[in-house]
Amino acid sequence: MSTPPAIGSPLLQAIEVEDLFGRFSYSIEVQDLSAKGSDEPRLMLLYGDNGAGKTTILQLVWHMLSPADRRGHRTAIAQVPFRRFCLRLSGKARIEAVKTAGLVGDFTVSVYDERRQTINVEYAVDEQMAIKPFLPDLGDTEELFPGYVTDSRTRPNDDGPLLEYIRSLSVDPFFLADDRVIYNDELLEDLYRHDPLQARPVKREMPTPEKSRGRIALDVDVGMRRVADMLAVMTLGGQTTGSAGANSIYLEVLTRLAKSPKSVGESSVDLRRQIRDVGLQSERFEKFGLVPPFASRELSSTVSRLPGDRRSIAEEILLPYLNSLRARLDALHGAQSLIETFTEQANGFLAGKTISYRPGTGFEIVTDDGIVLSASMLSSGERQLVLLLCNTLLASRSSRLFIIDEPEISLNAKWQRKLIRALLACTRGSGVQFVVATHSIEILSAHRETLARLEPVTRD
């Protein structure tokens, strides 16, 4: 079995394709900007003429690295005309698909650990140019499932080791496609039913009369719900971690008093400063309803009025309580950071409305007049932005790759200029890599060092 690339480095190092559509061959490399210590190594911008194959290349990356079976990923690879498609990964590993007869149809997928081939799978299409799942030899299986491969000697389409390797990469890619829908194997469980013979999922009938806007609005609602569910899981543990019960706190108080033979009035800490520090830390959590308000001013004011012979006693009583609060805030820090980053980034774009969060209700979109809006009431650009930021936040916890096809659609120039920075901010520290195809001058000029032009490779 191949060794998965290191999680700490950007997964995708290069994309190579030969004879795409029988016309184009490219070698596209990620620019090495790690020495600058910025987020830029996590970004690859693809730029090329219309018809150069950007969208198709993104689709192939998505299908090659998506681990789910019976989703049409391998069928899609069979149907795209190319001779060879290779993804070079960090750690000198690579995954390579090679057509075995012409530019469409049967192909092999191989995994190489540096130069050594470790996995090789042969895929055979049926008369409908689809890849049928491999079934072991079960005797009469051919009669029950006509067209399925059962010959254990040849074992085409037996891709268990390949899918296991892809899952070991922990990539689980997200893909904002040219139809403005975000695809992810796990997300599809919530949004789609799937026809196993087709390369594309089929949308369920939606319970809304707003047919023209309903699909993306539904996706936004689902995205916001999934982020809220993720945060609920994170805060559930944090609500109890570090929150000592009354018995524990009072037991610590008595223990400290028993072990502290201080003279009257002696104090080893600045109690008011500690109260102030906990209060400042707590405020960032209180605004999202993650913790109840902490009465720092009242406590500090009361401590300042205590007679000198009472302050050391107050210290022994309050320090266990303050330590418990600190531990609770530390446990909730991950959720608080995600909520704060998401709301700050989203509200940095929106005008006349804001996104807020409360544990009981999740995210809400509220106008400056206090009117709660549904996703269908947002403009097309606002819906796309919120959808993209929601899924970027989800990707920060579960994925290593976010593929985006022309994110500038429906966004004005100002938003285009800010978008990539917002995506990188929402995934900071996670290692999520963005591969983005764009024609936007605003995006290209702001991140020109990450640009990879689709220039055909010349042959000798």
C-alpha cells in the first residue's frame, strides 16, 4: 500500500494531461511560495482561453479524487476524451489514468509511490459507456445482474484497493461546478438521489414554488444547517469540558484554604486583573450565545471594595471559579473561532443585512430593520457567496481540496477582489487547497503569483 502524502502540505502539486479532446496537452504545476510564509501555497489559479479545457480538467480532478463508489466518478473518467491524466501529489506520489483503447472507454488507474507502482486497476465499460461495479463470483450473479463483471480471473473494475488509498488521503474534495451547485460525496447524501448509470446526480423534486431560485436557495439552507450541526457537535463537548460542577468548585475552594496559610490581607495574585482577562475572553463567546454573560465589572468592583483582610479569602474562593471558566472557554475556542471567522467574512460582503448565530437557532440572515430573510430572498450573488462560504467552512473540517469553476459568476468586481482572501481565511490552519479556474481580472491580479496558464505542451 502506498504511503499517503503528508497532511501538512498542499495535496496537489501538479496536473498533467495528454491529448485532452485529442487536441491539448498540459503540465500545470503549483507555484512553490512556501518560503514566503503566506496562504498562497494553498491556491492554484487556472487561466486559459475559452475552450482550452479548464472546466473538464477540474471535473477530472474531482472524479479522480472522490472516493465514493457507485457515484459515476469512474464512468465520467471513461467518457472524457483524453489519453493520459495524472495528478502529482505531495510526497512524490501520483495517481494516473491512462486510456487503453483510444481516447474514451476502457482505462487503467495506477498509483505510484515515487517511481514504484503500488496499485493498478483496469476499468472496462459496457455498451452504454458506463463502468459497472465489480461483483465477486457468486455463481448465478450474471443471470441476476446482466452485464456485471464476475470473472475473478480478470477482475476488471475491482477498485477496492484504489478507493481505500484515495480515502487514506482524507481529501474528500468539494467542487463548485459550472452549474453553480457544490458537489461533495458526503453532501450528496443530503441533497441528491443518484442514478448509478449516469455520471451526474439527479435532483430531488423540491417542495418550493420558487423553481428558478429554489435549487440554489435549498443548497444554501442545507449548507447553513450542516455548518450549524457541525458547530453543535463541537460545542456539545465544549459546554461540559472544563465546566466543573458546584461540588468540584467548592471542594477546590476548601482544599486551597486548607493548604494556604497566608497571613491576613496577603494576596499572591492580582485578582482584579484576572477577572478582567476572563471577562475580555468571555465577551467573544457571549456574543454568539456560547456561554452566559460573565459579570466581570461587578466582580471587579466588588473586589476593589473589599477590606484588606478579606481579599486573600476572596482570592481562594474566586480562583477555582475563574480557572473553570478559562477551561470552558478553551474547550469552546474551536467553535467560536469558526463562527467568528464565518460571520466576519460573510458580513464583510453583505450590505443592509447580516448573518448572526445562536446555538438554539443556528445561522440567521437579518436585515438592518430586523427582518429575518430566507435564502430564496437573497440575490443570486449573495446566495452564491453564502453557499460558497458555508461549504468552505465545512471543507475546513473534512477536506483537503476545494475545486471552484469560475467563482466570479454573479459577483461584482469588489466582491471578486475580496473572495479568495475570504476563502483562505475561512480555512486558515486547515490545509485546504483551492484549485480555481477563473477569467476574473480582479482575482488574477490579486493573486498573480499563483497563476498557472493553460499553455499546450509542445512535442518534439
